[in-house]
Amino acid sequence: MTVESIPNFTAPAAKLWATVPMATKKLLLANVYCGQCRGTTTITNFSGVVKSGDLLLVGKCAECHYDVARVIEMG
């Protein structure tokens, strides 16, 4: 899955994700904390929804495939 693809985003989440600059998207996706690895990882196989006005990405750790999430504050 690439930064450009958004196969499992809700319509509102896709709209918010489209407003994030490409360089910022890459940084956000590459800086997700994994509780299993206990460190920073890249999120893969992610989907997106809007929660309380913020974008929530939910996916898997690139290293161990543990569930990870990233909240992107849009306010």
C-alpha cells in the first residue's frame, strides 16, 4: 500500500487525508509506535476514519504485524 492509495478510508477520512501534504503523510506513516516492538515503526495495511474531528489510522506494524494506530489532529 502506498501513501497515495486509500482503499479503506471512509469518505470524510479520505477528504481529510487529501489535505495532508505528501511529505507529511510519509512522516506520519513512518512514525507510529508499536507496543509489541516497543518502538517506532511504519504502519501498513491501514484504514482511516474520522473520530471527534481527527483522522484515525488503524493498521499493522511493518515489523511484527501487531495492531497499531495513529491519530492525526486536524484542528
